[in-house]
Amino acid sequence: MPIDKKQIEHLADLARLGVTESEKEKYSEQISDILDYFDQLREVDTKEVAPLAHVFELSNITRKDKNKKICSPEELIAEAPETEKRQIKIKSVLGKKT
């Protein structure tokens, strides 16, 4: 399916890209080749091929979470630079404090 320079200009305009005359020619050929390849792929019989999400067979490798006590909440609070009512104070993340 041939793509002409005018279509390349339109695509470049939509993408807000500046393209030179030589790029228009090059992209026209490259995109035309890609679309021709898609036409070839459409001719392939895939009725017996099961749909898949990935070419490799994948499985999740998971493990059970294990609770591990590192230190007590009191020890964590004692290490914090600033606390208030047994809670660790931090700088505002989303904006100014009102």
C-alpha cells in the first residue's frame, strides 16, 4: 500500500513533527514497506493458532510472605527525627499544609 509524501506531511503535522523533503521520501518508502508486510501477514492462515499474550510461556514465581519482626514500633518512633502523638512527622508531599 503506497503512502505518498502528502500523507507523510499530514502524519507529521498530527504528531507536531518537522520533516525535511528527504525524510518525507524515506518515511514514505519505509511506511509503505511496513504496510505491504502487514498485507502479507493477513494472508497467513492463523485459524489453528491459539491467541497468546506473550511468545514465551510465562508463569508467576511467587513465594509466601513471611512476617519478620525487625524492631518494635516504639524503636522506629524513637529513631524518627520528628514525632507527634506517636506518629512520625514528615514534610508535606502534595502541597502546603493548610
